[in-house]
Amino acid sequence: RSCSLVSPFLNFKASCTLPLCRPGFSEDVYVAVVPESAEKGQPLFNVKFVNCGRGGLVRFECSNPFDFRIEADGVVYALRPLTLSTLPTVPLVIIARDKTNQQQWQTQVRLTDLPSRSQGLQEIWFPSRQTDSSSIGQLKRMKRDWVIPPINVPENSRGEFPQDLVRIRSDNDKNRSLRYSVTGPGADQPPTGIFIIHPISGELSVMKPLDREHISNFHLRAHAVDLNGNQVESPIDIVINVIDMNDNRPEFIHQIWNGSVPEGSKPGTFVMTVTSVDKDDPKTANGMLRYKIGSQNPESPTSNMFTINNKTGDIITVAAGLDREKVPQYTLIIQATDMEGNPMYGLSNTATAVIRVTDINDNPPEFTAEMFFGEVPENRVNVIVANLTVTDKDQPNTLAWKAVYKITGGDPTGRFSVPTDPTTNEGLVTVVKPIDYEISRTYMLTVVAVNEVSLARGIHSPRQSTATVSIRVIDVNESPYFDPNPKLIKLEEGMLAESTLTTFTAQDPDRFMQQSIRYTRLSDPANWLRIDANTGRITTIAVLDRESPYVKDNMYSATFLASDNGVPPASGTGTLQISLLDINDNAPHVYPQETEMCKKPEPNGINITALDGDLNPNAGPFAFELANRPSDVRRNWTITRLSGDYAQLNLKIGFLESGIYEIPIIITDSGNLPMSNTSYLRVKVCQCDHNGDCTDQQHIIAAGLGTGAIIAILLCIIILLILVLLFVVWMKRRDKERQAKQLLIDPEDDVRDNILKYDEEGGGEEDQDYDLSQLQQPDTIEPDTIKPVGIRRMDERPLHPEPQYPIRSAAPHPGDIGDFINEGLKAADNDPTAPPYDSLLVFDYEGSGSTAGSLSSLNSSSSGGDQDYDYLNDWGPRFRKLADMYGGSDD
């Protein structure tokens, strides 16, 4: 059995019924897949023309009648043996013309050299297999069921859909009905619905335009089954290749490309690379790009300063003359075109390349003037004398622009330097060492300016890179100076007053100024010296003593001041160091001056030595002996020399009473003129324990506190006792005052305190002058002495000729102030002639002079029955009395 593929050379086949028929070719452009070589009369492809019922009235023509022939059915045949490589590359134009009205339609056919199916199907034979039991041992050679070459479908087809691709058939459909189907991506797998197959006829069709950039090929499997669903053919693979069309423009990776090239670069210098991509197939002309420079801005010095490799996109220089100072930047428009740069069929796109010309050191710094001037006072350092300005055409703030200044002449001693100002690039001529006007009055410096990097090859420094700096030194009044300083002299101590020691003079460095110098003493710790103000002669005013506390290591220092009469005056100091040589002017004395000894010393010797302020040989060895007086000294004591500086004092007798003994000892030094001195050794004799330590009271007194310390301790004790006594008295007085207040009244019932604390308004400030003693002890005051005659308040009512009020009884008990107040209250309530104040609070009487209104003028109900005073209970204990008086019942 065999399977045949009925596929005419029609790459695009579609048929559909439209409500409105429009005659014309089904495609504007056909892509015909033809073999590399074709025989004469071989059908190559066909085109589809919709004639809308015109029948044979349409005639076809082609633009190459020498190689091709087209029949009325649209099939194109080869008129001679053809080879695709020898055919013209231009598309084949096919024209359909109506014979009646000469209306014509046109389409183009592009021939490709992709494998063609026009030469028949390739047969692949299956391996032999057994058919039934009667044919055991016999192998039958069988052909392969289906042989399907790859199917090529152009992308972006604009024809009518569905478009037929191929027809799949099996020879088994001759004797029974079959059903065809396809599976795979594009059919029943995502993306679904792209390919369908007619189940009866086996026509495989595409349902929509294809996009090669999305999916470049499809792998389908074709199936053939009977009506019962039984497989009658083995599935075969169908490969559908999507043929690329030039439907994508080149796209640059960046729309703006930035590059740089040094100025002065030679032709052929690489600058940068621009890159563009095309989504079309790079193996075809659709994806083959070519680059070119569309424009250059500015066109200086020429319009073709750069070129680009049309395949790689490398931009290089092709002309000399790049100068950053003239043109710092170039802008190029780069164009990329596919179809290998064919301007007619290729698609193009553009991008911008910005090329920055980088700076090189091709411009040396140049001084703005040949001569610069400055001046500086002498002896000044770290001062700027002059500012040197330069110009440099290179890019600012680069190494090729920054200037470095060097002094090449006029400063052999290195007294100047020229650092660079980092902001202005100026050279700052600075004094780094003191300048002496008396040595040099002017300086002429030669300064050269260079850059931090070397000049480019072939560039030389011009004459303008060197300048001269003239510096004038200003004379100032300098301080006088002593020489030598310090000055050392050696003298023996003991030099008497008014002795001349030396002459200590200063020099004035201002040789060109007529000035005088005066001397004064600045520091003389011991006040021994005097200096002549004019001559600088130093004399003594006291005896020089080496043993003075102001002498350190036999050296005495004094400082003197030398001042000139310049404008302004200047001064300098000098130090005179006197090395004092020792003489024997100090007698020795015993050491230690105090010691202890037991009544029965064992051993009974006391070791002593001597101290001498002089130095050897005017000090030790010393000679020790006891004085002749008092006579008991030599009788009780003996002294023995142990060495040149030590001796031992011994007790002749075996027992000595406790007490303090002063023993005179004569000590003589070893000076050239020996000096002797009688020193008293204070010996404390005491009772000792078995360890030899003093234990009696005299020892304690002797070793304890002195009289002054004991007196101070006693005074402190007395002061503490007085402070304690005062504190006790103060506490007792405070307790008495507290008890007196408690006897007076309970704080909750203290109506007087309520009145004073809440500042209840009375008759004015004058009514506040009342005597509180009336409330404290009313029974101790005589009724006649409560208010003396003639002493009365201004607002008090007169005694005459007013009628006399009834005499009110005194308090029944001197300590019950509450009863006393109640008795006065009853007396006032029972007296019809009493004013509106009770007998005790007469100070509340307003009088005629008070600016405040009288409380008697307040209108109130006589009984107060219509008032509710229960809220007074909420005001605290101090208003409880008022609440009881007004808020209770009539009782």
C-alpha cells in the first residue's frame, strides 16, 4: 500500500465565499518555494485569482516571459531549464487583465531557494514484518505509510483565511471511510486554533497570520482512523516552518550613545561602537544590518571627521584636527538599515552618537604679565607677597589645567615658595624663612609655570610661561638681642654689696637706625643685682649666698630687659647665669636634734652626726666634743667619734631620772678656715618596757599634742556644748508655743481663724487694727483698763452723750474662752439699743469713714426659713457651725 500527497505548487490556497465579491489576487506578495534547479515545462507555483464569475475573460501575464509561462488556472511553468542562482533577484510581477474592459490587477512573487516539494515525495521503507501465521519465515518489504517534507509558510500573510497548505490522504480511503486529525502545538495544544485539518478531505489549513519572531516552526502529528476510531495509519510528523518576512525595523540598544576621543587623535583612532538589533531572521537579508553616518554636527573642521564600519558599528576618526578648545563635542546621527542596507527594500532606524573630545595638555600655562611686584616687612613668615595669575586654555580643574610654580632663580637660600591656589590656579608667592632688611633690601625671583602633567608630544613651553617677581623688603624696628644669651659667669659666694660682676649688653640689629638701648632688671628672685640703664654694668646690692633657696645646683639666674627707642619700641631679654663657688660660711650643727633614751639604757649609746650647708671640703669630716658648761654634762656624758661624720653619745652613769636633757656639743668642720658651732642635743629620758620603748606619761606628753593643740580641742568642746544648749532652749520654747495655741481653741472651732484666712470684708483697712490680747486672757484684764479714757478709734461710737449700755458680765472661767464669747453674745442679743455688732467684735463697726458698705444694710428674711443652708455641710468642718445655726430646726 502507498500514501500519496496531493500538493500542487500553490503556496497559498484559500477559498471562501464572501457576500461581496471583489476581484483580484489573494496576496499582494507571494513567496514561492522553488527547487534550486527546474526542468523545462516543470510546474513551479501558482497564484490565486478571484475572478468573481468572470470565467475565461481574465488573461495572465508575467514580467519575465522568457523564463516563465502562466496558464489560465494560475499555474506557472518553466519555459527552459532554470537554476535559481541565475534568475534575477527582483520579484516576478504577474498581471491579470480583463479582456472586456482592460481592467488589470497586479501581484509580486518572490522566489526562494528553500527545499521544494515539487520533485515528489521521498520514500522511506519500514523494516520488514510478519503478516500472519501462514507466512512465517517470510519477510515482506513494506513502504513507509506517509512521507511529509517540511512545509514552508510565510509570516504575516494578509490573504483570506483559512489558507490551505497540503492535503493528506491514505490509499485506505478507497475501500473505507477515514477521518483525519492533527495534534501538537498550534493545533490542539497552546497556542490552539492555528492549524486545522478537514476530517474527510485531509486538507491542512492555517487559520491566522503567523509570526516568526514569536514561533519560528510548528511540529504537528497527523492521524488517520476509521469510523470506529481504529488507527489505520501510523501517526507521522509534520514540520511547518514559518518563513521570515522583513517586518521589523532595526532597533538600537540605546537611543543616545556617548563616547569620547582625545583631542589631536590621529586618523583611524577608535572612538566607540554602536549596536542595533533586528528581530527578523539574521540568516536572511531581513536581519542583516548595515550602518552609516547620516549627519555630523558641527561640520568643523571638516564634515567627515568620523566614519563607521557598516557591519560592526565601530566609529573611528578619519580626519585630523580634533581640538577640544575649538569643538568640544560632536553629534552624529547613525542610521541602521536591514536588507543589507538596501535603501529601497530595507527598513531603517536612527540613533544619536555624542562624541566628547577629551582634553590633553596641549596648552601650557601663560602668565598674564611679565613682571609682578610685592613687598613684605622683614622677619615676617607665612605671608603672601604677590599673586601670580596665569591663563590655560585646557579644561579647568584638570591636571592639564592646574598650574605648578617653580622658582628657578633669585632665591638661593630658599626663603620663598609659590604654592598654587586650588580655586583660582594662582601662584601665591609666600615667605617661608625670615628676611633681614639689613642683609638684602630687594629680591628678584624668576618663576616658571608648568602643569601637573607633562605637555603633549610636540608642544613646547612658550616665553609667556616664565615671569619675574620683584619683592621689596620693608625695614621694621627689630628687638635688641643679647649675645651670648644666656651669659655664664663664675663667682665665689659671699661677694659684698656694690661689687661689680660683669657688663651684660645687647646689640641692635637695626644698623640703619640711630637708636639707643636702655637696660632694666626683669627678674631677680633674691634681689641681689642691679644693672646700669645705659651701660649694662651689673653690680650687687646684697651678699651672694650659695646656700640661698633661690640657688639651684649652685646656679643663680637673673633676667634683664633691653629696650630701644624706635617706633614702635622693641625689646629683648637676656639671662645672666651666675655659678656660685662655695666658701666656708656655714657652721655645722648636730643631727638629729632630739632623741630618746631609757633610764637604764642597754646599750646606752646615741649615734649622732652633723649637717653643714657648705660643700666639701668646707664640710666634713667633723670634730665632736662636749661643752665645758654646765659641769654635769661632762660628768654624766661622754662623746666618741665613730667616723669623719658620725659620733656616739654615751651615758657615764647607769641610771638617769626621767626628764628632758639638753646636751651642748661643739662641732667643727674641715674648711680652710674651720668654723665651729655649739649645738644642743635634746635627750628625752623615760621609763622603757622590755622592748626598749618609752611607757611613762612624760613620754606621752613629750610625744603627744602640744599646748596650742590642747587649747584648740577644749575650745571646740565648749562651742559644741553651747550649740547643744541653745538647741534645747529653742525646742522647749517651741513646745510652749504649741501648747498655748492648743489651749486657746480647737482648730475646727476657730472662728477667728476662718475670718482672717478667707478675708471676709469688714469695715476697711482701719478696722484691722485691733488688740488680739482681748481674746487670749480676758479675765486677767480689768474692765476699766480695757480701753483707757481718751484712747479710742476714729470710727468708734462716742461715749457721751450716748446712753450707757448694760454692763456685761465677765467670762465665768478664765480658761473657757468659748463661754466668755457666748456670754457677750447673749448680752448683745438681749440689748435692744446695741448696734449691729456684738460686744467683743466692736472693731467690725463700719463708722462713717469706711468706704465699704455696712453689713446691717443687707436685706434678709427675719426668720430665714425660706433659705436652704444644708449645702454648708459640704464646705468642710470650718462651716459646720454655720450649717448647725441656719440649716437646722427652730430649736
